[in-house]
Amino acid sequence: MNKHDSERMAGLLSTRGYEQTSDMASAEIIIFNTCAVRGHAEDRFFGNLNNLRREKKKRPNMIIAVGGCIAQKERDFIFEKAPHVDVVFGTHNMANLASLIESVELSRQAVCEIADKIEVMPTSLPSVREHAYHAWVPIIIGCNNFCTYCIVPYTRGREVSRPVDDIISEVKSLVADGVQEITLLGQNVNSYGRDIYGESRFAALLRALDKVEGLRRIRFTTSHPKDLSDDTIDAIASGEKICEHIHLPVQAGSNKVLKAMNRKYTKESYLETVNRIYDAIPGVSLTTDIMVGFPGETEEDFLDTLDIVEKARYDSAFTFIFSPRDGTLAAKMENQIPASVKSDRFDRLVELQNRISLEKNIELVGRNIEVFVEGISKKNKNVLTGRTRTNKIVNFVGPEYLIHKEAMVKIKEAHTWYLVGELL
């Protein structure tokens, strides 16, 4: 979602005559688009912000703007901690960024604008996409789930869906502009449409987008396990363009911890969903989010998490150490886990998942797989890199004219994070 928002911010400023630069030392405007989900990200943001204090003294006309979830959550604290900041704007009023910057240029006075609810849908704003072939397409903004560790419902607000016709119209426009792959975005895509239609319309949306001519691949993130329906699984299985990859955050394997997290499913029901996915979608890749060290997590609870990882056989996982977020219920809970214990559990979890990731990739050696070529490898200019429909990275030697096209590749080597192939 933040990547998408950053593209919209760049689009807004480009229409006002600004040009993007990758050189911070020459930039007249520096924008931090922030995330508040984890403490580590917040600490890094404030560290980077503090590093600009000296540069701001050298170049007082340089404008520093802070947006995103930390801005929504910590507007007063940002000015207190970093008085050299010029603009603070929230997640709901990104559309006003250009005018806020122009206000500072004229008055040389800091400004702050935080809205309580979304004013203008980001999808109505111009965009400068990072990749010509790919576009992020938000279908629902906000979240109603209130997991006890998560700040997102407070920084992004309640769920607001876009009408089906608006989404289809945008996708057709993107395809006409050269986009071949889209990723549908939502804190919980499975809730899509409930606020408009009274029921989830996510499966119906997938089927409608599958019919858009010229579109090659459809991805989406993120699915909440409690809401992933058989209808959605069937839509993925039967869709021609819908990629066989589901990101299904489990967070923990212990029913006690899942209840404390307010996740609204059990270990058993989650594994039933996983089995339905594997049965319905041959060759599907399953990825997840897992958190260790949630308050009150015992060694037995953690072993339940390792057990669910073994049974679900994820292709890969985003693994995190719990960090308390002010304003959430989990931050106030007793029995916070010592850092050393959290670190040990994290290492054991990563070791297990890395083994499984490699085992699943080894299963692909010798197979012929369709790869969409994204570009030249950053590590080797003689190698192309791309992704399978199941979102696995494949590196192989091939001609540059294949970039942004599909190629058939035979998998020759398996590594934990990527595959090596031979162009067929």
C-alpha cells in the first residue's frame, strides 16, 4: 500500500512540474512515506530524519515532508522530535500534498494536515509507476479487524471499498498504458465489497478482471484466513490470469495466542483452509506472515507455531519479532517476552522456514516453467531475472529483448530464495 501511495505522491508532484531524483543531496524536497506496523521501521525513520538536521541547516530552503502511518499517528511527536520538518500529512489527505508543499515554499512556515477519514481516494490521483509493466490497484482501504497488535485500523481507518466498475475501468486504462500485471491491494482483500454490497464480492471481482483483454497476470494481497472463501479459492483455480499464489498470514500456531491476537480462527480451521487451497489449486505457492514473542507466548505456544509451519509447508514467510505499538491492546498486556527469548525463537523459526523453502524449490528442478521477465539481474548484467506465476524469482541467461515478455525456462538449480533456469 505504501509503494502505491509513493507512486501517487510522485505523480502529484510531477503534474506540478517537479522532477524525481535519486540524489538526496541535491533534492529540494524530501518526502518520507512511513509505516507504523513495526517498531524497527519507526526507529529507522526517526534515525534517518535526524540525520537530515545538519543538511537542513546548510540548505534551509530544502523542504522535508512526512506522510504515511507514522504521520497519522504521531503528528505532534514528529515536530517535537524533529523541528526541522516542514510538512506533516496523514494517510487520508495525500491529495493535498502538493498544495501543502507550495504553502511552505511561499510562507516558510511548517504545516500539518491530518484528516480523520479519507477525503479523496488515492486511485483518483496521477501516478508515476515504478515499473511500466506492473501496477498496484487498491480495491479496499482500511481494516475492521482490530488485531490486538496492529495499529493499521487506527492509521488507515475503517474499510472503504471501491465500486467494481471503477476498478475494472482503472485496470482497462492501465492495460491500455502498457501494464501487463496488476496487484490488487487491501489490508483484507477478502472483505472487499461488504461496505458497499452487504457481502464480499472479491471472488466476483477476480472473475471480472480475469476477462480484461490484454492483461496477463493478476496478483493480490493480503488475505485474512477467517475470510478466505471457497468461492475465492475456486476463482483462483479456474482463472486464466489469476496467479497461483496466496499470501495467508497465520501470525501464530497456538490457539491461545491466536485468541489473544483477536485473529478469529484456530490452528485447526487455518490448516483446513490450507488443505482446501492445496486440493483445489495444483502447484499453488503459499506464503505467510509469522510473529514470535507475542505477550504471554510460552515455549509450548511457540512449538505450535513451528508445527503449523511444518504442516502448511509455506514457500516463504515474512517473519517478525513482536514489537508493541502504542495505542494497541497488546502493548498494555502483561507477560511481555524477554528480548533474548524472542530472538532465540525467531532464529529457530527462520531456520525451519528456510529449510522448507529450499525443499519446495528443489521440487521444481527439472520442470519447465513460464517466467515473466522483469529485467536484468542487479548482481549480474549477463543474467535476466523474472517471476513465475507462483511468485518465485528465476534467474537465467537470455537476450534483452525478452524483458517484459514471457519466456519458458527449465529449472536447473534451486536456492532458498531463488531459482536458476535455462531458457527454452
